[in-house]
Amino acid sequence: MAGAGQAKYRPYPAYKPSGVEWLGDIPEWWETASLRWFSEIFSGGTPSKTVPEYWENGTIPWLNSGAVNQVEITKASKYISKTALNNSSAKWVPKNALVLALAGQGRTKGMVAFTKIATTCNQSMAAIVPHERKDTKFYFWWVNSCYDKIRNLAGGDLRDGLNLELLGSIPCPIPTLPEQTKIAAFLDHETAKIDGLIAKQQRLIALLEEKRQAVISHAVTKGLDPTAPLRPSGIDWLGDVPEHWEVKRLKHIASIFGRIGFRGYTVDDIVDEGEGAIVLSPSNVKDERFSLEKRSYVSWEKYYESPEIVVSAGDLLLVKTGSTFGKSTFVRTVDEPMTINPQMALIKIDKKWAEFVSFFLRTALIKATIEVNNTGSGMPTMTQENLGRFPILLAPNDETNQIVEYLNRKSEIFDVLVAKAQSAVTLLKERRTALISAAVTGKIDLRDWQAPEGASDISNQDHSIKDITQNEEALA
């Protein structure tokens, strides 16, 4: 991908070894230096939270490490007073500087942002202010390209933070100022185009998932026959349903199990592969599909202690607590012994209804009902008793089979279309990364570059919503 995307850009006429592993060979007139030699680097501070006047009616922007996710800082989520600034270690960061997260959750540590306003920041952020005769935006792109290397400076432990000394040691290329400015303008232009294409693909994925939900909801609540007479279901959110369908409580057609509290397990019961049974958790319900990408194992003793939650083919799984609360899936096959952890509910149901009910549990209507039945004050939670009271719509057996076959066929179509869009996103992100790296390390000569008029040369990778209909017809 990188090679194809860069083929139209020529290299510089001559190179020399940089002596820096991060850089490799550089154009022969470029220089290198550590970041500290041409930048002021400092961290901020947090005014005391126990002094109300520091935070009430503040007018000075103040950033925490999560602000780097903005990429370009145009506003702050919190403001402090002048008194707070004068009585704390918070410092002004000028406009057109860089801020980098020294610590933070997930991928935050090591991320960099460009300030488009003057602001202050906390001690988990470093401000980087290049001296005059340096284009700050060029060094934004350079530091951005070094994200993984910068994170590794802190050591392998995710809890290890960065510090100012480590940041100051970052090796940097030093092109001439006109080159810095031209490279920064090129990357601003090209990454904006690529980001636009990525956003279109992500919107397409969202539209596909919305349409998937609409297809499922209509099929399991109205059926496939548009001429079928309807009747009131007696349930507000369900509305009218085919008159020959039945409405039953889930507990009347299924047995619902969870791991009993006193039969929970501790870290000592977790074993290695081959020493026990798979224990299923919310991570095994991925995009409402059954997935064994992530596996944990519990001892055989704990597995056999609770035979009622041994998972079999045709069972349904539902997340009853946690961040993916309400997600459910159908277990089509079981090739190894499996049980569930305390976050899961196991629904054992007649195989003639299992897959239909699985689709029904994935509708937006039933998800709204699940949310209403949330009993957790903090972490969302649902009891098995509440789950058993859920109304389930059932069609006659032959119609159930037709609907399941129809939805499986449609799901395959949507899977192909979503995978196509996700692949496009992956390729676009790879191109973006490769282009940034090539530009800031001098692998491509951009001295004569001018922003082209018209559409991007990669715009043909865009897919409009029309593709949904076209591909659906081709794959049906």
C-alpha cells in the first residue's frame, strides 16, 4: 500500500546516513538533533481542587492528558482562574505549540496535539515549544510518526509514564525551514483528504449496521409476508404483529441460568489451556456474534460444580452486566467444554426457536426493554428474573425457519459489505501512516509540491450508500 501510494513522489537526489536508527538515511543537507536542543519542554500542574475560587468562573483554558485526542486543541473542557494560575505549577502553553500526554489510559500516553489556542495543562502533559526558525507543525507530524517509539521510551509496562528527560532525548530531523513548512502543508492537505475518506467509510459501516438492524427488526416482528393481517400485540413498544403469531414470556419457553454467587471463582480457579474448560465472558460476544478469539479457562472442578451452566450448541448467551450489557449471541457449535462467568446469562431453549429468538433479542426494541430493566445503580445489571419476563414474539415453525434462513442470508450480505468497508479503512490508515513517515524522514522530495485542484487520487476507494443496493442484488 505504501509503495503504491508513494510511487508518484520522487526521492531526493542524494542521501547520507543520519546515524539515528529512527531516521535511517536522510537528504544530504538535512541535520539531526535531540528535541531538547531546539525546543522548550515543560509540564504543567493542577490547581488545588479544594479551593473553589480556583475553578469557579475560570477564564483560562486548562487541559488534562485526554485533550490530546482532539489532535488540534481549539477549546478546553475546564477553565481555571488567574488566582489558580498564580498559585499552582500550571503554566501557559502558547498557541501553535505541541502538547504530549506523559501518561493516560489506553492509547493516550505518547499522543501529541497541536495548540490552536493559548492554554494551560496539568502535570500529565508536556508542552513542546520549538524555537524560532522551526516549523512547529512539521514537528507535530514528526512526533506523531514516532508514537510507538515514544511509548517504548517509558519501558514495556503500560503503567510506566514518560518524563521530560525522555522527551528531550527524542532524535529529530532538521530540514531547512522552507522544507519544514512545505512538508507540514503537504501532510495537512493529504491527511485531511484521507481522513475524509475514512470518515465516509465509517459512516457507511454505521449505515449498513442500521439497515441490518431494520431488516432484522422487521422480519422478527412483522414477518416476511407483507399481506399478512396484523393485530395489536398488547405491548406498546411491539405494536401490531401478525395475527397468527404468539407473544410469550421468555421464561415460558426457555430456562435461564447464571453462575450462582457461592459458586463463583477466584483467580486461583483460572488455569491454563488444557487444564480446564473454557469460561465465557462478555468478550466472547463480539458484535453480537459468538467469538472464541479471547479465551480464559476455569478448573475442571469449577466446571463440573455447575452443570446447569455447561454451554451446548443451540444455547443463547446474554451479557447481564458490564459495559456491553444487553449484548447477546447464538452458539451454533460447541467443540470444547464451556461454561460461563458471573457476568453472563445462559438461555437454554428449544432448538426450533433458538435462532429466531436470538435474532429477536438483537432488535433495537428489545434492547430498549433491556435498558429499562437495568437494576444497577452504577454498573448496568439485569437479573435473570427480569430477563425471564421479557415478551418474545413467536411465529409458527415453518415461518420461523423461513425467517431464520432469510436473516442468515441477509447477514452474510451485510457481513461482506461491512468487511469491504473495514478493509478500505485499514488500507487508508496504512497509507496515512506511510505517507507521514515518508514525508518527515525525507524519503520523498516535496520541495516543489503544490496543493492540487480537484478530487483526491484515492477518492475512487470511496463507497457510497448506493453500493448497499448494488451489492445486495449481486449477493442475493
